[in-house]
Amino acid sequence: MRKFCLLISLVALSDLSLFAQQEIVRVYADNSNQVHVVFKNNHETAVAGENGQIGIDSVKISKDGQTAGWLALYSDPDQGSQLAGTLNLWRNDKIVRTFQTDQTFWSWSFYADAAQVAYHVGPTHGEHASHCELHEIVSGKLLASWEGDLDDPHRPQWTKGLEH
């Protein structure tokens, strides 16, 4: 019993941060399109690229360093350029949420301390109004949708991190 109490005391006094996820400092894709998540302690985790993925773009790391996201790029069969077809959100050693579009992602941002994500999707050419959505990351639930001009100073607050 004495050894058990000593063990409990040592655990209570130990640095509990060892059990928490380290801060993410960098995300990149290698030549085989595997995505690498690099932590502050130099630990690195590889995430397999998606089928048909040719790269990543718009990598973002949340302010607390616990969540990362990126757009998966695919070839556009009609124009030979790249399309951002999937938004991937990664936390706790796994992709926790993906969002897909039939058009292309133009921009995205974390919102509400990385509990939510906002994004702007649309056609590759001829967009008349920006279509933006706000989703909860944990459930994927759509919280708000807006169409309008991203240069409008009166647009919703959650769209302020989005671009054309």
C-alpha cells in the first residue's frame, strides 16, 4: 500500500504536460503528398494524403497550437490547374473533421478559439457573390451561411478572416 501511495504522489507531482498533445509548430507535405505535422518538441507525425491529392495549401495552426488545418489540392481535369477540394482539420494525432466542396475552397479560418471553422467556396471563375459557411468542428454542424461581398465592411464577424 505504501508503494501505491508513493506512486500516486509521484504522478500527482509530475509534469502532466507530458500527457497532453505538444504544440504544433509546422505542417508540410512531402514529395509523396504525405502531410507532416511537426510539434514544438521536434516530434513529427505523418498523415497519408488523400486519393488523387497533388499537394496542400493554406496551412493554418490554431492560436493554442492544438489544431492544424490545410486544403488538399487536386488536379482540375478541365483546366490543368489545381483545385482545393477538401479542408482537413487535424487534432490529437488524427484528422477530426473534413469538409468537401464540388467547387473550390478559396479561403478558410479558425473561429471561436478553434471550436469553429469558417470557409469561402465557389466556382473557379465567374463568382457573383462569395458563399461562406461557419461550422462547428466537433460535430460538423452548419452554424451560419452567408452570401455577399467579402469587401463589405458590414459582413458577418465570422467572415472577417476570409478572402477572395
